[in-house]
Amino acid sequence: MNEKLKPCPYCGSDDVHLEEMGYPHHVYCSNCSARITGQGYEEEGEADAIRRWNRRASGWIHIKTRPLTEEEKEERPDLSYIFDCELPDDGQRILIHCVHNKHESVQLDEYYDDCGMGYLDSGYEIGEEVDAWMPLPEPPEVEE
């Protein structure tokens, strides 16, 4: 893989590297322990981890969907759309922007990936009530 890893979006460190310990592949910041996981096996997983790391936004990531292709409809007849945006990692704690019953809120939540279907601990649905998410910022250093 020839693509250069960008600095950490949280702490700005250049001390980031690809962990190649089999599946799944991870890009990891040695300074603040930020991590992102790629999807897929071998080179595909490695490329996806690097792509996800390098495009990680420091702000809100808007939820985008697209219709399924005919091939995807055959594979997953239970789905009416597919996500066409960056999604959190399985088990990742995130901030969500939620619009429910005409009320807008921002709250802490946890994302779970169950065989390609995304769920939030709160029960809100990504793409329905939740229109954007963002990774949590690093906590402030505690002064003694």
C-alpha cells in the first residue's frame, strides 16, 4: 500500500501506523491511541483502513443513503437503501445529531454493526432520526 497516512485527526501526531496483524486491519495513533478499523480481508481491508483514517472528518459526518443496485437487491431483499457515507466502528461511542418529533438534540450514543446493519444504543435509527454523527473528541488533560 503506497498511500501515506495523514496525521491523527485528534492529537495531530504523525506517529500513526497500520497494524497488519491479520484481520481486521487497523490504523492506530501511538500518541493518543485513536484507532480506526478497515472492512474486508487482506489488501482490501488494508486499503479500507487507510482510506477511512485519511478521510476521517474532525466535524459532523452527515448520513447519506443511496438506492440499492439490482445485484444488491438480490443479495439483500430486506433492505430498501444502503448507506453511502462513513459509519462509526462497531462499539464506538459517538455524538449524534438527532431530530425526533420536530425536536433537535445532540447526545452521546454507542454504535453497533450487526452484519452490515447499524444500530444505536439509544434506539434511534441512523438515517431516520439521526442525520449526522461525529467521533468523540479527546478528553481534556486533568491538572493535578
